[in-house]
Amino acid sequence: ASPLAARTGTLLPARVRRAAPVAAAAIPARVSVAGDARLRATARLRAVGVRARVADRASVVPRASASAAADVGANSPRDEKLSVIAIARAMCFYLVTFTLALPLFAAMCAMFPFTYLTDKYRRYALSFVNDIWAVISTGLFFKVEVIGKENLPPADAGAVYVANHASYLDIYSLFHLRRPFKFISKVSNFIIPIIGWSMYMTGHIALKRTDRKSQMKTLKDCRELLQKNCPVLFFPEGTRSPDGNMGDFKKGAFSVAAKENALVVPVTLVNCSKVMKNGREWAMRSVPGGIKVVVHPPIRSTDANELCEKSFKTIKETLVQYS
């Protein structure tokens, strides 16, 4: 037993001693393998992340480039220059027209008592001052050409002029017809210093758009003017077009003309909205050919619907022709 015990005691420590280095060597190997696996997994994830970021950047760059190109196109030096010129032209126009209005308004104030007593309805002398003001104001900045002057009724004829309405410059352009017509304008315009006061002295008609009684009185006043051989001007759309496209006509003007059996003179205003767009009165652009005021042959009828349809068709077709 003793030799066996001695042998066993000798063998076991030897086996343990021989197995210990192997185990000690295996543990770092397994740890190393596991660590390498984790590193390789991390490396793969990082590689995927890098490729994803590269792809994102690659997709963003074209969009950014396109956006930058669009911004450059929208704000190119040429467009900016044109905008600055258009704004400067508009500011100069307002400066000239208001400066010119001052001495002319003083002349109107001196003429008003005599004109009111001798020519209460047409007030031709005051209308002539308005014509001078409009012709000089516009002539310095853009051309206004009147086409169809032979279609104009005499200045002392009670006629109803109807025109499309798309710009602040419409009235300036219509003054080139040299007719003492009275136009309808909202009440607030008559309180504008100098300009509004001159409108009042000239005899233009104030309207409260939301007041039914005011609307009826306006139509009554227009009929009275026609009976006194004074021409009147209507914008049958009722207000300026927001986008330059002509809207539907209201029948008020044509009802007045039909009841008084008066001539209706359709007038087409071309390029007014291109020179000065509604809502952008701070910019005045230069348009080849300038503004054209096309006077069409007068029509007469006791049917308001017929007058409305014919006038609308005539003005619309002319706008299409010049577009």
C-alpha cells in the first residue's frame, strides 16, 4: 500500500503539474479568441456605419448641390439687379407723381369754384388737369399707346366706359383717353391727401363696397351723370385682379347703360399688370411696347346681359391676342 500510495502521490502531482500549464495556456487562448471575435464584430459594425454615413453623405450632396443651384438661380446677380432697378423706378415714379400733384392741386383749388358753377357734372377743366398729371407722370417711366381713338365718343357724350382692372396704373392709363369720365372708387381713397382731395373736386364717385344703400346710390348717381351727358367709367370686375387674369363681370354698369340706353365702350388695358403687379406696387418693371389702351367700337342695347357678354368677350379676346 505504501508503495502504491507513494506512486499515486507521485503521479497525481505530476499529472496536475503537466495539466496546469496546458490549462493555463488554454485560458488565454480562449480569451484571446473571444476578444478577437468581439473586435471583429465591432470592426464589422463600424464598417457598416461608415458605409451608411458615406451613402447618406453621397445622397445629401446632390440635394444640397441642387438646392444651392436653385438658390443661386433665384438670387442671381441679374435678378437682384432687376429687382433693385424695378424698386428704384417705382420710388422715382411716386416721387414724381406726388411732386407734380402739388402745383396742379393748387391750380385745381383755384379753378374749382368757377368750374362747379359753370360745369357741375363734367367739370372738364378739372379733368383736363388730371389728364396732364397722368400723362406727364407716366411718360417719364413707360409708354402708353392708345389704339382705336376713332372709336371714342365725343367728350360731351354720356357713355359708359368699361375696362379690365389688374393694376394701380389702370387709372393713369385711362386718363390718356382725354375724356372727362367719372369713375367709382372706395371711400377710403378720397381721404388720401392731395390725390383723394383732387378726386373729390373732379367729381368722382365714392362707394362703400359693403353697404347696399351706398351701392344703390352709386348706380343712381351714375344714371344722373349719363342724363347730363357726362361719361362714367366702370371696372366691371369690381376690384383689381389678384393675378392679372380677368375675372367675371358684374352687371351693375350694364344695367345702368341699358336703362339709360347709353353707349357702352369696352376698353382693354394691356400690360398694366406686367409693369406694376397688383400687390407689388413697390416695383415697376420695364415691358417691351409699354402699356396699350385698346378702345373698341361702342355697343348699345337695352339688354344688360347682352351688353355684359359682348363686353366681356371683346376685352377677353383682346387680352388673349396681346398675350
